[in-house]
Amino acid sequence: MTNIIIAGAVGLILSMLGTPLAIRLLSRKNYGQQVREDGVQAHLGKKGTPTMGGIVFVLAALLAYGASHLAMWDPPTVSGGLVLFLMTGLGLVGFLDDFIKIYKQRSLGLRSGAKALGQLIVGAVFAVLVTNFPDPYGITPAETRLSFLRDFGPSIGLIGFTIWVLIMIVGFSNAVNLTDGLDGLASGATATVLAAYVLIGNWQLRNNCIDQLGPNCYMVRDPLDLAVVAASVLGALIGFLWWNAPPAKIFMGDTGSLALGGVVAGLAICTRTQLLLIILAGLCVMITMSVIIQVGFFKMTGKRVFRMAPLQHHFELKGWAETTIVVRFWLIAALWAAVGMGLFYVEWMPK
């Protein structure tokens, strides 16, 4: 538990203090956000706001994770390292996307094919490694099986599992990216998911199958360290949110949104709660579905379901204030996370 507290506190402090420095540095170099001219007109005033702020909380999380292990004189684990690799690798893909936008002074960065390729390469490496490195009890960071509240059903094979993991990683990294449309929206929504994984990792540690056998124990490798990873990113994200809340002084950019999508997907895979993430991150799923529905319905009928997609922009065009949308969506995100945690706890209860 001490590891979790140290990781969260260090991440918070580093991000809180580091973000203003990043704002000044990025402003000095004119690394400002580019805004689509055909988008929501109220966003034109945000042009030039420093972006790529995700660099701050990614670095803060990595340092916080390292500091927690150094303070406890405890070596990092394979599971924690793999999830942080996934976060950092996708963050690098997002950084390239952001940098191209700034360098070419346009609202589009990497071509969609190049961006997807980067996500797939990082995801494929993670998918292969995560089924290896068993601990002394033979438990690997993940099994080639699907999971909801724990693993279920037969193995789907390495190829099938790799495809499934890639779908999760690309899907959730893009889902957080789509959610990142208003000041503080993606930060606050993802924070609720990370908080849930702090609790899930801690709960799985206290009910692991090594110390207490039974039908309700969890066969998860390194559950404590997964909670430490979640706490590191959560603390760093809260520190960033202080400056990212409306009106934002800095944006996370694709650097941050892809990294956050990667870390929550990695946590879901390593805690054996893959399908539960759909509920825990319900707001991001809703926003992604709004885009799918809008595009699909328009192609079939030539008409739109929403005034604009993603969903948050629909409410902007209906006249809702940005802060109203952000706070209400935060509440929806918290409710989804609470439902997911409720299912997780009820399933564990002795029958």
C-alpha cells in the first residue's frame, strides 16, 4: 500500500510543478494547438494554446513509478514494465503526430495509415511479450484467453489473442483520443478509470490464489505493481488536470491521449479484466460509438444523427457551456466506473 501512496504522491507533485515549466517552454517555442477551421467555432480562440502536454504526465508517471520502487527498495516487475512500455510507446506515436501538426502548422498530423501502423507495432510487441515471463508460480502477465472479471473460456491461441489485444489497444487509444475534445474532459474521464484500477490491483493482491486458495481468488501476476502503475499515472494526470481544466493552459495532445488509452488497455489485459474495461471506460465507449453511428448513418442515408460528432461537440452546438459538458461528462464517467467496480466486487463475493 505504501508503494501506491508514494507513486501517486510523487506523480502528482512532479506533474503539478512540471506542467507550468512545460507551458512556458512550449509557448516560447510556439508549439501551439492548431484548430480546424470547419470545427466548432468557439474553439478558434484556443488556437495557439501549448500542446503536447502529455509529455509531462508520461514522464512524471515513469519517474513516480521508479521513485516508489526506489523508496521501497523493491525491483520493478515485468507486468508493470510492460504496461509502462505500452503507455510510452503509444505516447511516442502521439508525439510524432503532434509534432507534425506543429511543424507544418495544420490540424492534421500523421496520416491515418502511419498512425495506425505505429499503434499496431507497439501493440504487437506488447501482445507477444505479455504472454511470456512466468513468475516462480508459472503465472504470466496475461493468458491467451478472454477475460471479464477474470479469465474465462478456452485459449484463443497466440494469433487470436494478439489480434484481440491489438483491437483493444487501438480501440481504447483512439477512444481516449476522441474524448479529448474539450478542456479537461479526457483527463478527468481517464482518471476515474485509473482510480478503479488502483482499487482492482490492490483487491487482487489481497485475494490472490497463492496465499488463499478458493473459487474467488485471482490468478494475476504482480497485482500490487499494476496498482502502483495506475497510481503513478493517476497522480501525474491529476497534477496535469490542475492546468488542463477549463480554461486549459495546456493541452495533452495525441501524446497524452494515446498514452492514456494504452495504459488503461494494458492494465485491463494484465489484471485479466479486458471486457470490464468497456464498462469502466463507458464514457469513452459512448463517445466512440457516437462517431461510428454518425459516420455509418450518414453513409447509409446522407443524414446526421448528431449535430456534430464526437458526442461532446453535439452538445456544444446545442448551446451547452463547455464547463457544463465537461462536468456532466465527468459525472457520467464516474458512474460508469462505479458500475464496473460494483460488478467486480459482487462477482468476488462468496456465493
